[in-house]
Amino acid sequence: MSLTPEPPPASLERRRIAVFCLVAFGLSWTVGLAIYLTGGLRDSPVLLGTPRITLAVALLATGYMWGPAVANAVTRVVTDEGWTDLRLRPRRAEWPVWVVAWVAPVALVLVGVGAYALLLPAHLDPTLGTLRSALGLPAGAPLPASPPVLVGLVVAQALLVAPVVNAPFAFGEEFGWRGYLLPKLLPLGWRRAVLVSGAVWGVWHWPVIAMGYNYGLDYPGAPWTGLLAMTWFTVVVGAFLAWVTIRAGSVWPAVVGHAVVNGVGGLGVLLVSGNPTPLLGPAAVGVVATLGWAAAAVAVLRRDEEPERR
């Protein structure tokens, strides 16, 4: 069994793409239906005696997010594709791509937070009042550390802890979207493959977005505008994840990058006050907060050809 990447197919393998999407969406959306029928995201039964762990959280982590990875394996069995080109073997020579995948998400999220602060300064709260409230501290009470130190701690955990803690869940998505669907779409051309795979990734999120995941339920045009905002997010972030996957010849840099995004994506929430619409930010999934990712996507897609591997 070969784990090394092979050239993409010369023609579009429609049957395998269809089987993959059917399994990925069928499995994940069935789990989404189970979440909806058992109280949704807000009223889900509590597990293990703590409100932080609910049935919805457990189903999202173990069922919904792993749908694409399961679809990769099932498609290979159903269509007799075999187990070549799994993109699971790291290539030592591509370590610079791994560094980019690890560090760039933090920088791009910080760019988005800065853009949000510049465009919507009325919502900026450099005293971290939101964090103070979450900690149960009265207004004006000192924080455990200065705001810059606390922000630095969030960045540090995103770089050092999140890649380990979040990687199993990120792998469930990346082994499917970047590890299988993206290579299968490359006969469309690099640019189209990236855009289509990113859009499919976004649509896959729609059931949980409609239930309030990431954006809540109280925003203009809910849930339709949330569905569109999430798709925009997955397209621009997916472009970066696609680039590191193809350039490294491995899905693991995308897993690392995805895990870091999940670890640092909420940083901007600590820096605002009031109730700004989540469609714009300051969390990384807001449209304004994705400006850094959009710039990276433009750079990745500036030429309609697959990036070369070293």
C-alpha cells in the first residue's frame, strides 16, 4: 500500500466524487438531524454532569466532523479505488510548508482582528471587558494579567496546544476535503478545484450553522446570511489549506493549519464590547475578520495552475 502522493487524474472521476459527497453529506447531515431532534445546539442534553459537554458537542466531534474522512475510506472501497495516494506520509523536504501552515493562520487571524478594529472601532474594547465578564469579575476589577499578556497566551496556546488537541477533529475534515475531494477536482483546473472544494466544504456546514453554530441565531437575515458567510469563510480559508496540501504532498499541514485556526479563531471576541453582528466578526468566521484570509486566497489563486511541489 502506497502512502505517497501520485499525479491527479487526467479526467474528472464523477462517480467517485458523487459517492464521496453522498457519504460525507449523508453521514454528517444525519448526525446533524440527530442533534436537531435532541434539542439542537442550545438545549442538548448535558453529559458527564458538565454543561460544557453536551450530546450535541459529542456528536459534532465524533460524528459530524468525521463524515468526510469516513467518506474517503468508503469511496475507495465502494469504487474499488484502493489505498494509493492517501497523502498521509509526511515529506521531510517540505518542512517550510509545515511552518507556514502552523504560523500563518495566527497571522491571518490577527490581520482580520486588526481590520475589524479599523473598520468598526466602536466595538473595540482593549480592556477585555468580555473576558472580565466571563471570569465573573466586576467592572473595573483587575484581570489576572495585562491585556497584551492575555492575548499572547491565547496565541501561544493556538500554536502549542491547539495543533495537538484539535488535530483529531481537524483530520476528520481534512482527510476528506483536501485529502480526497480536492485532488479529484484538479482536472477542472487549480483555481476551479479550490473554489469548488471550498464551497462544498461550506455547504456541508449548513445544518449546524442553521442551528446557531458559529453565528448564533440573532443576526440579520438568519439563517440564510449565516450560510453564505460560512461558505465565504470556507472558500478563502480552504484556498490556503489547499495550497499547503498540494505543495507538501500531504494532508497533515492542512490538519495543523485547521487545528490552529480553531484554536485562535475566537481571539477577536475578547477585544470587543456590546453585541456586534457575528456575521462581520470579530471571530474569524466573520466576513470582515476574513480579510486576511481573502488576501491569502487571492495570492494562492492568482494563477490557474497547480502549485509545484519541491
